[in-house]
Amino acid sequence: MTTPSTIVIGYVPSPVGEAALEAGLAEAAVRGDEVVILNSPRRRSTVDGELIDAAAADDLVARAAALGVTARVDHSDHGDDIVEAFTKVAAAASARLVVIGMRRRSPVGKLVTGSDAQRLLLDLDVPILAVKPAK
């Protein structure tokens, strides 16, 4: 029997995070993969609107289980560099795929502000599935 592969899903409680979660869980269910849901707070941040609590984490694990997917939530700090957090979690899990959500932004907005998603796409050494929420 082979060991299941792992998918790392970047999750924040938003339409972008939900899109990533749905796509990652669907992929895991089809391929029999396990899932690590990365909900990464800013280092030393006591209040972070993107950080989910234990009840929400349990809900995500239950949603995965309903699809036959084994999942856990990882709250690794990312400090100033989200790419580092994804790199560490993906390496520790021997991830075969990372799933991220992307916000819809104007070309000017992308040029002026850059994007964590773009940095992940360019810097991670793991295949990445980038999804957008439905309109």
C-alpha cells in the first residue's frame, strides 16, 4: 500500500480562501491525498482577522472528512514572509501540490502593490494550483 500524498491549502476566511479550500479538497478527494490547511498568522500578532479559531479549524477538518479526506490545520507563523511559511510547511509535509486563492485586482493594482500569490507562484518549488472565487 502506498502512502498518501499531501496537498497544502492556503486558507483565510474569505471567498478567496474558500475557493482554495474547495479546489484543494476536491483534488485530494479524487487522488486520495491528505491535506494540510495552512492558516498562517502574522508573527507575534495577537489579533489577526485572517486567523481562524479552534472551532473554525475543527469545522474545516470536518468538511474535509465529509469528502473522505484526512486534514489538519497548521497555524505556522509567517512573520513578514508568507512564502517562507508555505515553503516550510510544504517541505515538512512533502507536499506534491500547493493550492492558493487569488484575488481579482486591476493590472495597475498588481503593478503598484505586487502580490503574495505572485511571489508564491515564482518562489515555491512545488506545483501550485491557483484559483479565483466565482464572481
